[in-house]
Amino acid sequence: MNGLLDGVRVLDLTNVLAGPFAGYQLALLGADVLKVEIPGGGDLARRLGADPDLSAEDLGVSFLAQNSGKRSLTLDLKSEKGAGVFIRLVEEYDVVLENFRPGVMERLGFGWERLREINPKIVYCAVSGFGQSGPMSDRPAYDQIIQGLSGLMSVTGTPDTAPLRVGAPICDSIGGLMAALGVASALVRRNRSGEGAYLDVSMLEAAIACMGWVASDQMIAGRAPVAMANENRTSAPSGTFDTGDGKLNIAANKQEQFDALCKALGREELMSDPRFVTREDRKYHRDLLKTELEDTLRTRSAAEWDRILLHTGVPAAPVVSVGTALQSSQIRDRGLVARVDSPAAGGGALPVLGSAIHVDRRAISPRTRPPRLGEHTEQVLRELGYDDREIDDLRKEAAV
């Protein structure tokens, strides 16, 4: 099966997560993604993660998570000869993806205007914490910083525990997805008009843009969003409930869903209780309703209630661990978890996440394993026309 981005060539200069995640999404969809890394060090994520032995091999778990399907070239853009190699790469490639702090590419001599001179059709995507302009643009940013500044942490947790960080690097990932979406869209325009594009992706703006009705409550309704633990402000009963064993998420947001829930629990009297008759009644008395429902839910386990509610039309499911989620029959059936050869010294199979997008009814997985640092340097240089002597000169000057 041909990838949707087969033939597209991407120069991935990114580090750690947001940028590499964008590059990974493009690689999964078929692009030839070349990871351009600093000689002797490479992506910082190569030394990050829960397995110190892998980190010692410059194959940290954080790196392995989003770099399958890419090649690796080491290149020093600060050296004259390294800059020369990069110029030849830009001439040949379609996309430059970077997540340096604003101004770094300009100082290296490869800002947008220069890249456009080299290749008028280039799509240049800069991913940063705050964007390339504005009073905060030069500040450093990691996921947690963006979570705090976006307001996300303020609505996470309980009134007593908020603000809380979301337990996954959600802002990095959202920023990466926005970048990948922008690149794919720019390539469509380029194919129609021949025009390149300059894409400026802000993680802060991406995070706020994805807050949906939480932000709109503030902007349109004038209601400040607050932390409500696992409750859904827009409806009740909609949240996480204690059972006899485990926790159960229930989202009975519609009237017919509430009625079906009451019937499934054998609590039909709640349907006519004046405190719970309408949606607004239930929202106002959500704590009382939660108590009533949990009195019954505690008579069975979350797994049992899941089976009971499965065919009632009531959205409900147990709350599970990451390990349980990865092993679920749904995820196995969909083929989200792929296995590639491990680049580590011990070899073996490496489980990685593929794409959430199925194309032509087929799961999308990486075509190759994550690269070792500089693994494809010689291969890429030869593709650019460098001969043995020139490659040797580049290595002697530590340009690659």
C-alpha cells in the first residue's frame, strides 16, 4: 500500500517531543523523514526515558517513542562545510521542520527568507512554545510550562488539588499534531500552485485551541471554568463513579441515556425524582445524584456494570491503567501497537505506537526502526553526490 505522503522528503531538525512527534506522524503517512542531528550528541531524547541502559546507548525510550521510520544524519550547521551540506539538502527536500527557539535558524543563516532563496517551493515549519512573535516568544517552553500557561492545569483536579498537570505530555503532542496538519495542508497548496509556505506553530495556541467548550464557557458565556475532578460541567450524571471494585466512567448526557441508566440500575424512581427530572435539575443536584447512583453501583464491580450497560445506549466503561489500555482487544484488533526491530545492542522486537489514522481500512505502522545516531550519514551524503574523498573531508572537520 502506498503511503499518503510517499515521495515527500522532510528535513527534521527537531528535538525531544513536539517537533519529533510531528515528524513521526509524517513518516507514518509515508514521508521520507531525515533526522538532522548534532554530531556527538543528537536529539536530547536519546538520553531520556525509563530505561537507563537504552539511554546509555543513545536510544532513550523517549526517543524510541517517536522516531521510527526516520533516517539519521549528523550535521554541524555552524560549520562552513556542514552549512554547505544543508544547502544541498534544502535544494532536494520538500519540508524543513524545526523546533528551536525563535531566532536560532536566522542566526545559523537559514531563516525563512534564506530557505526560500535556496528552494522557492520549500515548506518551512517552525514549532515553538509561544510562536515566532509576541512578548513571550523568546521564553523556553516544555509541556508542563504550556499546560500551566494555557489554563489546562487550572481545570484539572479537584477544587482542593488544582492546578494539576495532565499525566501525559498532551501539549507537546497537540503542538506536534498541529504542525503535521499544517505541513500536509501546505503540501496540498504547493502541489496546486508551486508555492512554498512558512508555518509558525505555537504550542500555547494549539493547547488553547483544543480546549473547546472549556475556553468558550469563558469567552461566550462569561463563566470561568473550574476544576471539577472527574465531573463533566455540561451534564450529569457524567463523570467517574465508585463501584464495588474499580471505577466506572458514565456519560449519560442525554435524557434518554439517563432514563436507560436508571432502568439498568433498577433505580427507576430517580427518573421522576423532582431533583433529577431535567438536565438542569441533575446538574444542580449532581452531588446528590452521584451519591444515589453509587449506592447501587457499589453492589457490583466496574467490569460487571460495563457488561450490563453495554447494550443500553448509555456511554460507560471502566477506568483502566495504561498497560490494560495497550492490551485491550480493541487496540489489538485495530493494530495500533506495531513491532519493529530494536536498534539496541541486544536486538529483539521493539513495540511502538503507529498512527491513529487507518488508510483504506488498514492500520498505519512505521516502515523501519528508529535510527542510531548518524546511522544514515554516509548514505545521505552519497545521495547528494558526495564522493569518498569529500565525505572523508567532512568527517575530518567534524562537519558530520
